[in-house]
Amino acid sequence: MVMDSKLWFALFEIFKMGGHARQVLLGTDDFGKLCGESQQTASRRLLQLVAGGYIARELTPKGQNITITDKGMAALREVHAALGACFEGGAKAVFINGSVFSGFGEGAYYVTKAGYKEQFSEKLGFTPFPGTLNLKLKSADDVRARNGLEAMPGITIKGFVNGERTYGDVKCFKVLINDVEEGAILMIHRTHYGQDVVELVAKDQLRKKYGLKDGDFVRIKALVD
């Protein structure tokens, strides 16, 4: 099977969003940023992938729901050496996609507490920047992926008691953010956010490091046993 390299990389971006496992809600503007191309070019890539039978597309009032077809998966497997970690046995990958938004600063409150801070460094392998990156999840499938992740054991940051109040446990999962940045999702029980929001921590300030602003698309890949 011969496939244009630019189309393959466009298909690979959809794969990294979880499009091989479920429908992903995808706008051409976000897709263009992921591929490093204009919105018009990204739209053309999607149409070419549909025409070639590599993806299935469902138009909705909120945007396009995209799924990789069997033919698309076959094209990805042709470069199995590059994607071996994704296709071979081992840890299960959970994919969650969202958009950056400005939050209430709840995550920063927890990250800076001494009772949690040492545990974050020990159990996550890095000292988190004193703040979180907040994501509004893109679709109902992303919410389900988030809830499924929360039901798994994860890494527990133990609660503690000080002179102010009692602090509960915080569950974490190590993640890869936009394929390059190691971080973690915080599952905070006492929160004002709904299940359509996730809070991320990392060693660096992600907004500044990657020039992120409200509305920017971010994808997360969590590996769980």
C-alpha cells in the first residue's frame, strides 16, 4: 500500500489523539496547528483521507467526529517499527484531548502545600511548577476517557492534617503532553470543576514554555497498567 507521506503524518496525528480507538472531535484549525499547516491545507488533508478510505468522518453541529478505518490502521502498521510501542503489548494508553482555559488556581493551591510537594517530587519524578494547566475536554468521549482513567489505581499522594484543615488524598497519573512533555494529571476530590476538566502539572510552566493560550488544543497520553 503506497500512501503520500504528508497524508500518513496527518493520519498519525489522528492516531495520537486516540482516533484508532474512538471518535475524536476535530476542527480544521486545531488540526492545522497539530500538523504545522494552514487551516485550508488541514481541511484538504482530511478530505483526502476520507476519499482514500483511511478515516471515517461524521459531521455534527460541534464539528467533525473522526475515526481511523481498518484501511487507515493498515497504513499505520506499515511503519510498525516507528510505532512499535503503540502496537505491542504492555501498558495501555488512554488518550484525552482538551482546550486550555484559565482556572481558579485550585491545582496551584495543592501543588504548593508542603505536605503534598515532597510526595509529588518522590512519586512523579519531578518537582511540579507551582501551578496547573487546565483543560476543558473536547467531547463526551474525552470525558469518558477521563472518568475511566480516574477509576484506575493511579499514584496516590497521601493527604495530611495541619493547623488549618485536613487535606485529602490526590490521585495522579503520569502522562505525555503533546507527545513531548512529561507531566501528570491530578484527580482532586474537592474541586469546583466538573468531569469535563482536567488539571495537569509538569516540571516547567507549560503556558510559557510552549506559548499556550486559552483555547489552544492539547492532547494527553496516559500509560496505565
